[in-house]
Amino acid sequence: MRRWLPLVAVCLGTFMLLIDVTVVNVALPDMVVDLDASFQALQWVVDAYALALAALVLGAGSVADLIGHRRTYLAGLALFAVSSLACGLAPSPALLIAARTVQGVGAAAMFATNFPLLNATYTGRDRGVAYGMWGAIAGAASAVGPILGGLLTEYASWRWIFFVNLPVTAAAVGLCLTTLPGVPARRGRVDVRGIVTFTAAAAALTYALIRANEHGWSDTAVWSLLVASAGLLVAFLVLEARSPHAMFDLALLRNRRFVGVLLAGMLLTFAAFAAYTYISIWLQSVLGLSPLRAGLVGLPMSITAFLVSALIGRLLHDRRPDLAIAGGLLFIGLGGLVSAALVHGSATWTALLPGFAVVGIGVGLATATLGSVSMSLVPPQRTGMASGAVNTTRQLGFALGIAVLGSVFVAGVRDRLTESSLPGSGELAHAVAGAQTQSLLASAPSEAARSALDTATRAAAVTGVRWTVLVAGLVGVVAAVLVAVLMRPQKPAVAAPASVPGDRPAVQSRT
């Protein structure tokens, strides 16, 4: 049993940092009241964490290769704990958002070192089991977040969604110090210019996507940020090509299997998790479910993701990973399409359950395999860099999904409201997407107007959710095809016949 304690140490950190992506969503209404702030302002409690995590995880991985993976993981745990305490004690929105940003920095250090630590600790079948259990935890964490957040918010206080991290962090630190092995660090210097330019590029891109979700794609600042991000990314690539101590090995981008892993990480989080933001708005703001009940709707996804990933782990070391990843994305896509077929008319939360269960199967299949494959494609001294790259694409995929699916949700709501002939359908659609349906109903001038508005917004929200899960499902199916093509095994070279004088040796093609 002791051999699995290092796995527990890594999974505790993973569980905390991934839960903190979604645990805050259901607590925002209580934060608005307690801190006397607007919902839009406190949305940055979610966005600041996501922004820091997405922007810094690749840089954190490259630094970890130089100073040691265990040391970086411990530093991340300590920073995560201190910032969690600051979040729980925050007396104002500004301090809460600042503490969440620091919490994202700690999470980036933890996330970038998960795969390298597992890779250094386990071999053979044990490594497959370890990745399987890590995938089970990671796949279930995002869906468990709203459940845990609902429980703590409803029966304690929103502040406890941060305080609960402290004992978990203490346990993880203790296990890390006593069970995780030290891994020799790579010789070299920190690529400061590379880290700064990539972090700035990722931050500009993530902020552009966040802003697009709030202000729409016609916003001038959104496109300015996208252009700035593209320019910074070009500068990063030029610097990396010339640097003797590059933080990212550009040669990996010529390896189609590694490109397939990056694409899979991005589109997995887009297709599997981003839609839940708008589903949660429908469940709570329109259908009136409590935070806890809204969180429990995602339980089928958590259960199936956990079970599938835990069971597949022991098979990872001797099976084709491209089939597991592409098959997982296909299940995620089919789950979205199942939800789109069932959510219509007067549908309620029960219509989501079959699709969520299918999505969970896909998450369980793909998540664990992504980690093991990415580690197999780089030398041990660059596993932090590879892990950071994969997890960067995962976070960017989630941010992209929220931005794109937010536009889809609003478009679906607006389309249905236009059919209902209510005035100001555009403003009403944005209000519904901003979880303000109950405020709209309360401000209706009469009972008849309130009843008509209630009927219209319920139908419109169902349409918005249906469009959202439909697009997410299509993205999952397309991703499965792309990843299957990119990650297909290289055909072995045909054996040459017996050589004769003058023959030239056959050249083995490389992936």
C-alpha cells in the first residue's frame, strides 16, 4: 500500500487545483450579497484564477525541469495554501480577486509537475495504474467542484470553499516530503525572455476570450488583445528558435503525435466542460435549483469518468493510446449530441443525465492517456516542459470553450426570444446568460407580464442550452477524427530484400 502514497500526494494537489476552477461558480450569488459587489465584478473571482493558471503553467514546467519537480510542486502547494487562506478571509472583492490570482500561480506550479512526478515514481503496469487513477481524479474533479461548492455554500459559508484547502494541502505536503522521490534537474539557465513572452501571449489570449464572453466579439479591445497575443506568440517562437536554453523545444511541433496530444487537450476541455457554465445558469437562474442540486446534476459525469479512468489505467502500458484518446473524444462528442437531442421544449434537468454519463465515459478514456503519452514523447529532463504544454492547451481550451459557447448560448436565447415577440430580445438574452432571470421577473410591471416573461425565458434558455451542447458535441466528434489522424501509429518500414552489390540501405522514416 505504501507504494501508492506518492500517487496520493500528487492526486491531492490535482484534485484541489481542478476543483477550484469550478467550485466558485455556485458560490458567486452569496459572494455578491456578502461583499456588496456586482455579479459582473465578482466573475473575476473565477476568471483571475483561470487566467493565471493558463498563462503560467508552461513557464512553471520549464522552470521545474531546472530546479526540480518535487521542489516546484512543494512551492506550489505552499503558495496555494497561503492564498486559499487569504481568499477565505478577504473582506473585499479586490482582495479576493488578488488572492485568487496568486492561487492560480500556485496551481500552475502544481499542475506542471503532476505528470513528471508520476513518471519518475512508477514504471511498467504500476505507471499505467497511476495515470489511470490520476485521470479518474482529474476527470471527476471538474464535475465535483459544483457539488462541493454547493454543499459548503449552502450549509456553511462561501468562505469554506477556500478554507477546506488548508488541511488537504497539509496532507499533500507531508506525503510529498516523505514519499516523493527527488529527480535530477536538467542543467541550463532559465529562459526568462521565453517565459515572459509566452506568459504575456497566453495572458492576452485568455483575457481576450474572457472579455469576448462578457462584451461580445465585436468589442474592439477583444481584437486588440488577440492581435497582441499573436504578435507575442510570434516573438516567442523567434526567441525560442535562437535560444540555446529554450523553455520549449520547437522540434516537438514537428512530431504529429505530440501535436495530436496538444490538440486533444484543448478540445477535450472545450467539448466536455465549458458548456457546464451555461447549463449551471439554466439550472439555477431559470429552473430555480439550489447550488447543491445544480451540482448534483453533473454527478453521472463524475461517476463514469472516475470508473472508466480507474479501470483503463492498468491497460495503458500495452495498448494503443491513439484509440483511447480519439475514442474518448468521440464519446464526449456523442454525449453532447445525446443532450442536444433530449433537451427541448419543456425539458428539465433530467434530460441532461444520459448525455452527461456518456461524456464521463469519454473523459475517463482520454484524460489518463493524455498524460502518459505526453511523457513518453520527451526525455525525462524535459517532462516538466511537456506537462506544462499539455496543461496550457487544456486551460486555453476551457477559456475558448466558455467564450465561444457563451456566444452560442446567447444566440440561441435571442433567437427564441425574438420568436416570442418580446421587446429588447438582445438585452434580455444577455440578462439570461448573465444569470439575471429572477431579477428580470421581479421587475416585471404586472403579474401577466411576469408570467409571459417567465414562459418566454424558460423556453429561450432551453434553446440556448440545446445549441450549446450541440456545438460542444460537434467539436468533440471533429476532435476525435483529427486526433485519430494525427496520432495514428507510423507504419513499419517494409523489410528490404537481401542486399546485392550497389544496393542503398533503406531509410527508416520517423514520426
